[in-house]
Amino acid sequence: MPDLTADLAGIRSPNPFWLASGPPTNSEYQIARAFDAGWGGAVWKTVGEPIVNVSSRYSSLDIGTRRMMGFNNIELITDRTVEDNLREVASIKRRYPDHAVIVSLMVEPKRETWHEFVKMSEDTGADGLELNFGCPHGMSERGMGSSVGQVPEYTKMITSWVKEVARTPVIVKLTPNITDITFAARAAYEGGADAVSLINTINSITGIDLDTFVPRPAVAGKSSHGGYCGPAVKPIALHMVSAIAADEGAPIPISGIGGIERWDDAAEFILLGASNVQVCTAAMHYGFRIVEELRSGLSTWMEEKGFETLDDFRGRSVNAVTDWGNLDLSYKIVASIDWKKCINCKLCYIACEDGAHQSIELVRRRGEMIPSIKQDDCVGCNLCSLVCPVDDCIHMVERDPGRGDTWKSRVSAGKA
Amino acid sequence: MKRRNLAVRLTPKEWKARWKEIHPPLTAAEALVEANRCLYCYEAPCIGECPTHIDIPSFIRKIALGDLRGAARTILSENPLGGSCARVCPTETLCEGACVYNRWGREPIRIGLLQRRAIDHVFDERYEPIPAQEREDGAARVAVIGAGPAGLSCAAVLARLGHAVTVYDGRKSAGGLNRHAIALYKATPKYIDREVAAIRKLGVNIRREVKVGRKPSVADLLEKYDAVFLGPGLGEETRLNIPGENLKGVSAALDFLDELHNREVEKIRVGKRVAVIGCGNTAIDAARAAKRLGAEEVIVLYRRTRGEMPAYNHEYEGALAEGIEFRWLVAPVRLLGRAFVTGARCVSMKLGARDRSGRPRPVPVRGSEHTIACDQVIYSIGQRSDIRFLSTIEGLKTDRHGRVVVKGETMETSVPRLFAGGDCVNGGKEVVNAVQDGKVAARSIHTLIGGSKEASHA
């Protein structure tokens, strides 16, 4: 069996699956259940001066019969006292010494206050700290959360305050509500952070109740923009993780977060350079038990690929992401339909006809009209293969392996 | 104790337990899941297999998106009897049989039940998705003969287009075979009455217990109306023409089913051992009904084999699963009994050369006579054209089977301003085929007669 042990900036955990800071990590009771279920670590629900929450806090984007494809919350940090939280952190760490327990912090932007919270948190025996510079709702109106993460100078400053006293690794949690994530990552790195975690939630309005005309979640007839997460945000998170992993200006370990609910999601984050992953929405949807399938699936895949440790494949896809200008313009693929598998739904035909390059025609075969690729017209865009409901029915076949003819090479040769 | 004819009778409680719907409706949640399974094929084969060409992917997507009224509108715009078709259509061989999922080795989309979901929804909320247009001066006045599926479809489409429609029907209640013969586990008379009521609400005037023939004659109607649609269906069930067929306990399947639809439950009796003669869909309906009514044994006798039976395979399978026995290559030659039938004298058959229908002709096997004991005989060996009525219409062209000849694209008969559709034209097909005929006729009446009036009006 492959070894799933993970190491993020020196914080070791029996597997790379951590619970992200959020409602599932609100108490010792929950985290004990999670560790018993098999989670490798947990980032405590953000500790700070206790707040008062609103009633009605979540809303979701459902697609077809799939619930919570996207998930939105307007809940703030912990509403429990600092003392209660930290006492339970200490207790859980004593009970589960081999699991990673991280204290997430969000404090008013004062150096002394940060020092005080760092010391209190580390006194619990926790394995590290995560600075919540990410929440886009509520706390940001009070000068905390994403209002720090959106300004690299603040990020760097507060990180350096924390590092002045911290003895355990410091993870800075980044907000995606910015234009270029590498600026935020560099700021954290320059402030002395030991790792970054991302992404926090994305500003969102998930939808509007068409009877009341009030967006969800509604609080006494009004709503507020919330933090968006769940499977729908994974592609955004993967891009940001890969951007930091490839950035020489911030050579820093990464904890990947954003829409992870399957083992293959986790594998993708790790391939793009993450040292571990954090999960929240999926645990809120299905409960802590999902870690069983996460661990099993990742382990099976590693076994099949011959990977013994996470390091065997970590970052392996980072270099496969490049600028568009480095892509080979002479490389050519075309679609090919396997008529033995085709069920003749014609979704490929209408998609190409209306949405792409009119490269599929309907031809008569055995008494019916079926889709056929116009090979000379096909630009190899993939659309037909994406809409086809049948697995392995439409293949993209290589026509020209490419000759290294990139836009950048054309520019440098003065031919662009 | 003396053995009694038609000895079996169900209590109301037993009736309720035995006559459950064969395809119960989907719940809202089930419908949503099912609708979301639909691939939304382009040029979907299900549309092609639907005789009324309902835009099935569109109505299913509307259901998936929560727009049940829109779904019902899509259905009813092509099929005014979408509710009963959802219940009685042989979807297994039509839309659902064509679903691409079949090729994928997956269960096809349950199109019939989704259609029912949409139509039931608007019925329940008393919403009319396609209200009748206001009647203008140029509106045509149209008489429809027969309140069966063809006539009602024609009437509904015409009413929606703003024409004045009067439907004449000889029976006590409108609905035709839908009302009087459809298997009760598919559609109930109560439901058909509701559907008829919705069509009446469009402004259609239905005159029941008025049999067109002598008085009023079709000629009278053509004089009084701008156009007449002929949708009388077929005539009586073909008789067996064997000795003993007038014995008590012997009836035509349509009469047997009619009684089932129009009599109180407590009064309906059935034999203990019922022989059903013929193996079409009506015969199977009768056999399954007899079994549900409490008959201990039901035996279907057919003079050919399963390969040649006119019944749908899914109907046969359903009957088999309900314990109905099939005897192939058997034909009755005489029904036995004094007052009540006590058995059928039968002869075994073998298949001979192909006849004009293209099927092998059954040939009696010499010396094979045998008796099948039974205390009820129900026969269904085909319905003939109602020649007696059709011959009252001067100038009406019929083919050698007595079917009314029409121009397919307009449903015009050889008589000017007289249109026809349904079983009297096709010789006996599905409800949905009759609905299509009625719709096509209505649209051509609108174009040829109503439309020209409208044009002059404008």
C-alpha cells in the first residue's frame, strides 16, 4: 500500500486530507469524530473575538439533480469564546497526537493583539497556525479577512508580526478575490510565511428567490454577498495553485483548497504542487465519512501508477502548464466518432453546428442519419467529445504531432 | 348447489386492490430526476416515433427546469389528448422504444409518465395552457361526428383556433373507445370525463346521444355547417359465425369492456374459467380484465402463433405475468351449452402458405377436435368498418376494406367539405393515431375553410 503521509512545511499528518477551517471544525466533538473517521488533520474554525452570526447562512447552486454544485455562506468566524476554543484545541491535540491540528486566526490588525493570540494558540500544543486573510464577507467590513488578503502590504505586514513570535509553522490563507494570486503569495512569503493555503471562498450571490425577489440566503428580507465554494470552484483553485507553484518569486509550500470532494480532485491539486489538501463543503454535504473513499481512491490510483509516496507525483504537472504563447500551433488533432458506440443523440452535431465550426455532417448510414466528422474542417476543439454522453465514443485523433511552431517562436522570428 | 353462470364477483375492496394503475404517476421528485436523465437529443428519434410529433426533448427539459405549464403547452399543442395518450399509448413501441438510451443498454426515459406529470399538473391547477382564441366573424362552424379521440382532437384544435365546433356522439358519455374500452388500469372513465370537460371548456359543444345517420344525416350537417369531420370509429366486433355464439356468457370484447366502464362494480360478474378468442390488443385487454375481475383461469385461444399475433409484445408479456394462459394454433368451431356456455369445441391448426395479409394461413388439422371447458367466452377477432353508416353518405369513397379514403395531408374525403380521420380511415390503430388525424383535419379545415374566411374578413 502506498504511504499517504503528508508534510506541509514540517507539519506531518497521516494522510493529506485535512478538514479546512469552517463549520465542520467548530468543536472538539466534531474534530474527534473526523479524526476517528480517518481525516489526517484539521484547521480549527477561525478563532478571534467571538462574533454574533445571522440566521440563514448558506445557499447553494444546484445543477439538474446535483445539489450544492456551488455553495455559499455568510457565516463568520467562531461564535465561541477564545478560551473554550483553545481549551478544546489542547484537548484534541492530546487525544490525537499524530494528527495535524492547526489554529486558524483572525484578529484585529494590531501587532500586540496578534502576538497575544499567537502565543495563546501555540500554548495549546497545536501543530501550526493559519492566518485567515481570506473570508470575503462580514469580517472584511471590519478590516479583517479578505480586506487584509487583498492588499499585499497588509498581508506581508501581519504575517511578519506573527512570525516575530511564532514557534510553529505559519500558513497564510489567501483570498481568490484578487486579480493575480502570485502577488498575495509573494507578500506572504516575504512576510516570512512557512506555507500558503488557497483558495478561500469567492465573493458571490448564488441566486434569487423568484417569489420574494430576495437573494439567498435571506435574512429578514435582505441578503449579503457570501463566500462561494464547492465543486464549482475547483478549476479556479487549481489555476491559482498552479500559478503559485510555478512562481519563482514565492517558493513556498502549498495547501490546496477549493471544491475537493473526490480523491481525483486531491490528486490534481497535488500534481499541481500542493503538499496536502483541505476539504470543507464535501464534508458539510456528506459528513466526515467521505474520507474513507478519498483515502482509498488516492491510494488505489497511486498503486496503479506505481507511486509510493505523495512526493513521487507532487508537482508533476506544474511544468505542463505554460503560457499560451508556448503552445505548438502546428499540433493538430481531429475528432473521430466510434459508430459502434454512437447512440445517435446528435448532440455533437448540433453543438458543432451552432457552437463551433460546422465540422460535423449528418450522413445516411443503415437507413438513418448519423453524425460524421468533416475531417478537413475539424479544428480539433474537443467540443463534440465533451458533449457526447457516451464514454470513449468520440476520440480526438492526432493528425500532426507538431513541430514546435509557437506564437512566441513566430514573434521572435518576426513572423507573427 | 346448482352451478351458476358468471359466478365470480368482486367486493369493492377486492376491486380496489386488483385494479390498481399499471403505471402509477411519478412523484414530483421522481419526475425531476427522470427529466434530468433526458439527453435532449437533437432531431430526437422519440419525436419521429410519436404519431403526433410532440417536441418531447423540449417538454422534458421544461419539466427539468420547473416549467410544467410550458411542458403541458408543448404537449397539448401537438396532441390535444396528451393526458390520455400519456396513459394509453404503447410507449414501449413508440417514443420510449425509440429512445437512444435503448441503444446504450439503459432504461429509456419514461416519456409517457413525464407527459402525464405535466398534463396532470395543469389539470390539477385548472390551468388551460392553450386557451381558445376569441371567435371572430370569420370563424368557421364545424360539425364533428364522434366524440372519440379523433373527433375530440379535431374539435379541440379547431376551438383553439377560434372556430365554433359541435360534436355529435351517439353514446351517453363522450370519449369514444377511450371512455368505453380502454383498460381501466391504464385510464379510468373518470379521467377521460375530465379530459372531455377540459375540451368543452374551450367552447366545444358536445351533443351526446345524437346518432348521426338518418336524422340528422351527414348531408344535413354539411348543409348546416361550413365543414364536417367524420370520426365515428369502426362498427361492431366481427362475429365468430359459429354455432352457439348466442349462448349466454358469450360476448364481444368491446361489449364486455364497455360494461366494465359503465356499470357499478358490484354488479359485474365474470366466469371462473374464461376463454378469450383472438390475440389482438383488445383481446388481451379483455383477458387481463377478466383475470382482474376474479376469473380463476383465463385462456387465450389464437389460431396462429405468437409470431403472428397482432398484440404488442409488452401486452402479451404483461398478460403472461398475470397468469393468463395462451394456446396457439387453436380455433373454436362451436360453442357448447344449453342456455349458458359450458365449453368451446375447438380444432387444432397448423400454419400453411402465406395469405393476402402476408401471414401464414392457419389450416385445420384433421381429427384434432377437442373441447375446452369454460363458463364464459369473450371474442375479439377484429372490428369492421361501419358500412351501414358510411353508406348513408352520398359520394363517399371507401376502399375494399370499407375504410374511408382521404387525402393524407389534409384528411379531405371525396365529399367536398367533409373530412375524416381515426379508425374509420386507418381501419383501427392507436388512440394517438386518431388524435393525429383529428389534428391534421382541424388544421386543414382552418386553412381551407376557416382561413379563407379569415382572409376575406381581413
